[in-house]
Amino acid sequence: MFAMIGGSAAFHGPVVGPVVRSQPTVVMATPPAELEKLAKDLNPVVGYWDPLNLGNWDLWGQGSDASMGFLRHAEIKHGRVAMAAFVGFCVQSNGIKFPWAPFDAIPGDISPAAQWDMLSDAAKLQIIGFVGFLEVFSEHSYILEADGEKHYMKGGKPGYFPSLKDNFGVHPVPFNLFDPLNAFKNQSAESKAKGLLTEINNGRLAMIGIMAFVSEAKVPGSVPALKGMITAYSGEVMAPFLS
């Protein structure tokens, strides 16, 4: 299943409000300079825009730096998922699918969400289990440290994913997740920084795009620009989580 739904989890800015025990600590502060610079680099026209005032959020008492690392990593991660979802939705909507079971038995003229519904529980569990493995692998401090990095809430790089090829340790893995062909191995730090800005902007657009697709599929006419272009979906993707 190609299509996945990504949602935005991070904006940048300060939080103002009461301090609640076991809740994020809030402080009165100006936006951190690095966030203002990042915002201008991402979009010079809009600049620093933070309607939710999250710039100095103290998440679970971990400090503003750790909290900002969490929010920035969340946005990058969800942007990546949304980009995969956007492309996957387009691919599946055009009837393109894997030629082997169980995918070959699924009709190509129905909504991607309906195609997901037709997968067996075993197939869904394998997909969800693999995603869970990637999540645990990328969050584990031991694995990150073996790659010469730190956790994003402890001074590490937001969006960094450790090497599968070098750190798996149990079974040989022939390639890495984000650079399987080592195309960016010798890329300069400046080029990588520019690429990350592009990725963040593309991720933000993809989050809007995939939610527009899903909304139009579920409620035909809800996105006028897509009216008549998206196959309707009458099911409920969250059915397993509903009572």
C-alpha cells in the first residue's frame, strides 16, 4: 500500500499561558533567532508566522531546545510521510499496483482508501509492523550514537534517520532508507542544508495536498478544485479504532 496519511505536527513560535503540572511549561519570550532565520529561509514572503505560539514550548519539562527539536522533527517526519502519501495516492488512483498477491486481486478503479480496506488483516499488520520498526529504529539513542549522532531532543539533527545498512547488526541490509544509491554521500553541508529547506517546503505542500485528496474522496465537493477528479470513498479508514 503506497498511500499513507500525513498530518502537520509542528509550527514554530513562543507559548504564553499558565504553568500546569505534568503539562508543557509556558514562558513569555521572543521567538528564538534561529527559528526566525529558518522561517525566512523557508519563505521570505511569509517569514515567521506562528499563530499557536509554540516557539518556546517546554514539552514535559524537557526545556525549549528539546521541545523545539521534537516539533521540528515531527514536521519533517510528517512531511516525508505526506510526500509518499501524495505520490502513492496519485499512483493508486491511476490503477497502478504491485502485480503479485494480495495486491493483484484488488481493483484498480476504486479509491486508494478502499484499496487499503480490501487488504487482509495479515497484510495490514505487516505494513504497520514495518512502519513501527522504522519508528523504533530511528528513535533509539544507542543506534543514533552508533551513527555518530544524538537524539533530536538531546542536541541531534531534527529529521535525521540512522543508517540501516551499517547499524542493523542482525541481518545484512543492502541499502539505506533515504539514500539507497549513495547519491548524496559526498554532498556538501551547504547543499544538504539547502536540500532540507526544499524538503520542508515540499512536505508542507504535500500535507495540504494529501488532506485535500482524502477530504474530496470522503466528502465529494469539499475541495472545489478537485471536484470530479477524485474517486469517492464511502468507507471509514479509522474503523479499527472506533468503538
